[in-house]
Amino acid sequence: MARFEFEYTVIDNKADLSREERELVEQAFDAAAQLSYAPYSSFKVGAAVLLENGTIVPGSNQENAAFPASICAERVALSAVSVLHPGAKIRSIAVAYQKDNLSEAMAHTVLSPCGTCRQSIAEYTARQKQPIALLLCSATGPVYRINNAMDLLPFSFGAEML
Ligand code: THU
């Protein structure tokens, strides 16, 4: 039987993040609170992309009355990197969300990128030929650190197939 496993770090206290990671996480929360356009779901998502040169690029979900035309925070941030910092390499992406009336359990649940965003992150990983780390945030609980976003997309489809 073949088996797929990966390791990730659960950081229960934000004080245990590095200073750089803490800043990235804060910017993801700020993007969710201030930049999200989510009138339909009221689920506000923020992303913050850390480039190799230390620049942080935010993103937020942008919904549309025609629901499928909505775009997730992660892909908004990645597209911003492409046009504002062409060729820049990405070190990590923090993702956070804000939602009213969260249960205690939900407030401790981290947000994990949707399948389409995972595929987009895979494309950027392939383009830059180096892994992208993820910091997945819950509202008031832990942050998960995943060193290589590709771990979330095993058996992925990629350019090598074409
Ligand atoms: N959303 C994101 O922006 N990122 C994710 O990783 C998951 C979902 C957005 C899309 C939509 O605007 C709202 O959250 C509810 O699905």
C-alpha cells in the first residue's frame, strides 16, 4: 500500500511565530478586516504574500453577484504579485479570515486554501522552482505552518503533463 503523509507545525501562541511571520499574519488579518469585499458570504478572507526581498503583498476575497465570478484572497494576492513585482520569488503566504458569530470550535479552525487556489499556488511554485510556505490562521486559535504548499496538493496536475 502506498501512503502519503506530510508534516506541519501547529503554533498555538502567535508569540511563537518569528517576528517576520507575525507581521505577515497580522497583514493577512488586516486584509481580511479592511480589504475584503464579501457582501454575499460575509466570510472575509485576507492573504499576505511575503516576497524574497521582504515586501508583503496583500490580497482579499472579491465576491460577485454572479457567485462563480468571485475570486479568493490567495489568487488576488498572487495576481497582484505577478503584475506589481514581476519575477519576484515568493517565500510564504499567510491566510486569515473574519466571520461574525464564530463558535468556539470554528474560531480554532484554520482556513485552508480551496482547490483552485492550491492549483494556482502550485503554478507559482513551479514557476519559481522553489517551495512556498503557508501560514494558515484561525480566528483566535492556532496557526499552522506548512513548509511546502505542494504538500496540500498531492498528485497534482502540472505543465510536465502537457
Ligand atoms: N475564500 C477565499 O478567499 N479563500 C479561501 O481559501 C477559501 C474561500 C472566499 C471565497 C468566498 O468569497 C468566501 O471565501 C466564501 O467561500
